[in-house]
Amino acid sequence: MNSDRLIKNFSRCIDWEDKYLYIISLGEKFACLPPEEQVPGNAISGCQSKVWITVNVVDGKIELAGNSDAALVKGLVAMVIIVLSGKTPDQLLETDIKKIFADMGLALQLTPARNQGLESMIRTIYSQVQALS
């Protein structure tokens, strides 16, 4: 799955109920951080739910993994992973994920707390990638 496919599939959902179900299904498929990596060092602060994300470089490309204890948030983690994984650090830092999600209408449908948590995930990932560069 890549960001183009994500956007295409998301746009095919009939209404926001379908979109939420799609987001949750993404979490089940793409947000699979093993329990041994769900440690405080990988925790994302600023989220109501528990969220863990790892950032690694493999063969010059960023590989993200993550998980959450909440189904919808786990799906949001998966969306971030889909959009950002597999890019070089420079490509990732040039990706305007906030615009991608805004174009999908995501921010308008999430609660302020969920938006804040999503922002914390994104900020943490970009900060860690900048530190790797």
C-alpha cells in the first residue's frame, strides 16, 4: 500500500462511517509493533491513547512501525506509516502529510484530542528523522 492507493481507497468510502471502518481496518493490517517494542522510549506523548512508533533507516529508507491501544488511533498510526514509510529521510521531510490528511478531510472529522495526538505523532517522526539526517 502507498499513499496514492490510500487516498484512492479512502475517497471510495461512501460516508464517514465507512471511512472510520476503513481507518480501523488499516490499523489491523499495518500497525503491528511487537509488544517488546511498546516501551516508554517509543511512546508518543500528547496522545490520549497509548501510541508507540519506531523510526529506523533500512537501506537508506525510513521504515516506521507503530501501534496503539485504541482501534481508531491504531488506524491513524497505520495511515502515517503508509504515507511516510519507504522514503529517504529527505523525501520524508519534504512530504506535507498534514496537507495530505487535510485534503482527505480527516482533520475536520477527528475530535480535537485525536487531531492533537495525530499532530504529536507526525511531529515526533519528523523530529526523529531530522536527527538522523
